[in-house]
Amino acid sequence: MLNRELIGPSLFLVLFTLYALVAWQIPLMPFEEYESVTSATLPKVYAVFGIVVCVLSIGANLLKQAPAEKADLLSKGNLLRTFALLVLMVAYSAMLEPFGFLIATSAFLITGFFIMGERRKAVLLFASVPVAVVFWFLMTQVLGIYLVPGNLWS
Amino acid sequence: MLDGIMLGLSTVLDWNNLLYVIVGCFVGTFIGMLPGLGPITAIALMIPITYSIGADSGMILMAGVYYGAIFGGSTSSILINAPGVAGTVASSFDGYPLAKQGKAGKALAIAAYSSFIGGTIGAILLMVAAPLLAKVSLSFQSPDYVVLMFLGLTAIAAFSNKGQFLKAMMMTVFGLMLATVGIDPSSGTERFTFGQADLLDGISFLLVAMATFALAEALINVARPEAEPDKKIDDPDTPKIGSTKLTKEEVKDMAPVVGRSSLLGFIVGVLPGAGATIASFMAYATERNLAPKALKDKFGKGSMRGLAAPESANNAACTGSFVPLLTLGIPGSGTTAIMLGALIAYGIQPGPMLMQENPSVFWAVIVSMYFGNIVLLILNLPLIPYFAKVLAMPKSVLTVMILFFSLIGVYLVSFNTFDLFMMVGFALVALVLRLLAFPMAPLLLGFILGDMIERNFRRAMMISDGSLSFLWDRPLTLSIFVISILVLLFPLKDYIVQRRKEKAATQAEQHA
């Protein structure tokens, strides 16, 4: 199995290689033809340097006689909860403009508290809707900042 | 200098700015206390607010949040042995044992007074050092900037945790790469936009800062809750605050410790890449070595010297880290990197010209540090028992609130939901990288310095007619370049020593 210390450098190696491929295809403007530094120069330098660092890191890890690694204490439940929060953030970003700030935020906060294991109805309700309303009031009525009311009904 | 101080005073004494100092210190203390949330997160959360209040007030607010967060971090270190900030880890070595002995109030008072003195000495040194360095740096040219930024990037990687040098370098390169996304300002060429119009302007600094610090920190506390303290402030085992009074003898004993540690902290803070964490550990180790035998044994078991040293050093280092930021425009740490990004967003170019072009920002930040330290001492110390209640806030509520404020903070600046999607993507990447023990600060530093490096590099190459000779043409450039290379090779020395030790150990085992 791939050593945990090798996962990161390997991922970066793939990323930096892909970056290098795109960097070598950056279209140059006609006037850049005879310039010593073009739009592609530093991206190419970064890509090469990045790949060298990744290879060094992978090599050092392979050479190192590392002691048996301590298993990371990540439980499936916590990972699922983290993933659920990420999905919730995507959903909030998608809901914000069609449903408007108030509804999207209240729904985000209630669902977020629920995902985090909060089951008390009072907390679910009073730490969400009033927060959204007070924030909306502060932004729109006090500071005069526009907050989207919802494209679906405005 | 006197004119500058007067200008700074008049800016800070504006009631709006005084309010920002107080609010900054309060919010910083509040966030800094929460285990897992540090000054970078606290400042990142404040950035959207600072965009609407102008550069002077914004910087004053952020500086207040910075020392507030460090101060708040020491409170959770002392009370529940859970440092909210890496810079206050050393404070828990003796702070928590003191609290367990029923001297929590005393420990908090030592932390507050030491922080105050460390911060004030730091502010005085900053007031002297910054204008001097700014004058010297006026002679800096593009090649000097290129190598200086190179030094900043290598130093933050070299000073990262042991064994993390290559990881920090990868993160630096990743940050530099992110900075190349968008239209190249020099030629107008589109780079890495993949036809996406939202990427033409590049990736927003606020988005990267919020995603990699605020969001990633909140998410990692969910993914790895074991990192949390096993105590809560409402836990009956948690020490009570008690009296905050110090005796004359105690003050006399700690005074030289605080003085030495403040000076050491400031010097370490000025060095790029070092910062409050290294300063506090160095001060702790120095004081333990200097202490007489009887007192040395007390270190780690509730020594007042052991608490005063890191506390004064970390605050002085925070102030010291403003020297390269204000005079050279080069941040020495993740926190000052965020401030640099904010300054650029205000349309202010930090660097040697800052003192001339925007003297009010330059001096207001320095003078506000005095006020910040006074606010922390006068207002925050008596309020500690009430502030400490924040540690009892349910994590379920707190985490979701941080996610909400981060998302809405970015949305309120761009009003573009594409940024929110991108931010979640970055948070996911940052989360995975943090789980794989990659440091985040080098990424942010690389991202912020990327654009400046490219502009100065082009200019330097143009001046030297396309030759790299600009690296050795001037003694100043060459000196900084040599230092950068030495800093880059510094971790190699550790590696070789380690390998030799391992080899010797293996040989000894074989002999046995």
C-alpha cells in the first residue's frame, strides 16, 4: 500500500506535471517572441522546480527507513460528517441566489447544526433563523449592503 | 519620526479607529481562545469587514485582532491546556500546571502583563527599526526585491516544522502557481483560465485565505476531533480563575525574564519565516537554561518564569513581524501575509514607499499597537472569566457559524457564487493536504508574493538585458541571494546529521 508520506508528493507530482503541460502551451503574443521573459517563463520555472521538489521528496521517503506509521485517528463517522458539511456548503452556494439570503441561510444553519449532531429543537431554531434575520437586517438596513432576495420570486 | 508619531496618534485617536482597536482586540481574544482557531483565521474572517472601512482603520482593526488572538490563545492554554494558537503552546507548559495548583488567575495575570510588556517593548523597537529600515530599503531595486522575496519564501519553508521542508516547498510552489492564474498583467495573455471568464481576473486572495485557513480549520476540527481538549470550561475539573494579584517578589523575579524574552522575541519576529511560535519556544528554552538549578527544576511544573518568557516573546515577535511587512512589503509569516494581501486589495503598495506615500497607514498601525496592548490589559484582563465562557459554546453551533461567516464574507466582496464553489473546492484540497500534514502558510505566502515576484523579475531581466547577471551585479543583491541559498541548504544540514546518527546507531547495534 502507498505510504501516507508518499501520497502528498505523488499527488503534487501529478498536479505539477499537468501544470507543466499547460504552461508549455501558453500562447505568446507576437511582441513576446524576442523577449527574455514571457508570460510562460515563470510558470515553466515553477513547474520544473515543483517537479524536482516532488521527486526529491518521493526519493527521500523511499530511502528513509521510516518506523511503522501511526494510524491516523480518522473515524468513518467524522469523515462522513465533514463530507456532509462540504456538500452542504455547495448546496448553500447553489441556493443563495435562487432562494435568497434569508431562506438559504436559515436552511444552511439548521442543516449544519443537525449534521454536527445538534438535536435540540430550541438550538436548531433559535441559533439559525434569528441569526439570519439579524445579519440580513444589519447588512441591508444598517450598512446598506445588497443581499440577494431570491431570483425565484423577485 | 516625531511627526510620524503625531500623525499616527491623530489617526488612532479618531473615535472610529479607537473603536476598531477595541473591537479588534475583543474579537481577536474571542477567536484566539477557541482551540484550533488562530490569528490567521481571525484576521481572514475580518477581511470582508475591513474592505468597507478603509486602509487605516482596516489595518488598525487587523493588528488589534492579531494581538487579541495571541492573548486569547494563552487563555485557553492556561485554563484548559488547549492552545488556540501555535504561538502559545509554550505558555501551556507552565501555565496549565499553575492553573491546576489553583493559581489560574495569577497565571492569566502573568500572561497579560508579560504580553503587555512584550508588546510595548516590541512597539518601541518597531518605531525605531521600521523607519530606519524603510530608509535603507529606498535604495532597493527590482533585483533586490526578487531575491528578498525568494529569501522570504525559502525562509518560511526552512523554518517550518522538522521534516516538513520539502512539503513546505511544494506548498510554496503550489501558491506561486495559483498566482499565475488569470490574465498576465504585462502581456495580456490568458493563463490557466481554461475558457472560464470568472478566472480572467485571477483567484481572489480572500477566497484562498478563507478556504485554506477559516474553512479548513473548522473542517479539520470535525474530521479529527481527537485534537480537541478533553476538558471544557464548564467541566467541574477545570481550574477556577481565582485571584489575579501578583506579589512584589514575583514581579521582581520575572522582570528581567520579560525584558530578555521581549528583546529575543522581537528579533526572531523580524526574521522572515520565524514568528511567534519559534520565538516563544526559544525564549522558554533560553530562560530554562539561564535559571538557577532550583528554579530550573520548576520549569514544566508551574514556573512563573516559564510562563512569562514565552508570553512576552510571542507578543514581541508579533510586533517584530510587522517590520519586514511595513518596510520591505515582504511578509514574514502567514498572518502578515494575509495583511499584505489586504493592503494590496486596498490599492496600497507595501514596501519602502509606504512610509512616504501612505504615512497615515504606516504610523497608525505602529501607534495602534500601544493602544491595543493597553486595551488588552485594561479591558480584557478583568473580562477573562466572562470571555472564558466562550470555551463552553457548543462545537456544533460554532463550526457551522464559522463556515457561514467565511462563505458569506467572500460572497459579500464578489457577489459571485462561482467564488463560493471554488472556495469549497479549495477547502476540500486544503483539508486533504492538512490531513497529510502539509503546512498552509507557505501556500498563502507563495500566492501573495507570486505576482510581485513575476513583475520584479521581468523588470530585473529587462534592465540586465535578459541576463541573470542581476543576481551578482550588485553586492546587496548578491548578499541576499547567498543568504537565501544558505537558508535553502539549512535543512539539508539537519538531514545529513540525522542520517549520520541513524548510521552510527545501526553500526552500534551491529557491533552489539
